[in-house]
Amino acid sequence: MSDLQEEESGENLEKRDEIREETGRIRKVQRVVAIAQQMIATQVQTKGEALAVIEGVKKYTLNLFPDGGETFELIYRPRLQRIYEERFSRGNAVDRNGER
């Protein structure tokens, strides 16, 4: 194998590792979003708790993807916000004491 082929092979391995690592981070964010969706829909008791969950997911996402703020706002916040609005709409609102 020539030096050029070895260099290209090494670059391909590096690129493959980078893609694998990024894919893993994406999956982590997706799992956290899914958990947050479930928590907002069924477990949190107040609007403040739900908003804190959303902000926690954003912070986690930005920790894994420092330039991912726009992506979070375009993809994940609307999903979480929709569930928040469904859960805490007028007819489903829960006060601080956990009462509707």
C-alpha cells in the first residue's frame, strides 16, 4: 500500500469515527427529548416544572452540540412546547398544588 493510500485510509477511518461519535450524540439527544416528552405529558405537576424540563433538554443539547441552539429551537422546542400546551391548556391546567 502506498503512503497516499495509507493516508487516505487513515482519513476515512477518522471521518468514520467522527460520524459514529456524532450519531451517538444525536441518539442521546433524541432519547432525552423522548423522556422529556413523556415527563411533560404525564409526570410534571406545574407549568414551571415543565418549562424547567424543556430548558434542561436545551442545556443538555447545547452541551453535546454547542452550535445546536438553532436546531433545538426549530426541531425540539416545538415538539416539547406542543405537549406542554396540550397538558396545561385551560381545561387541563394544573395549579401549584397539583389540582386541575
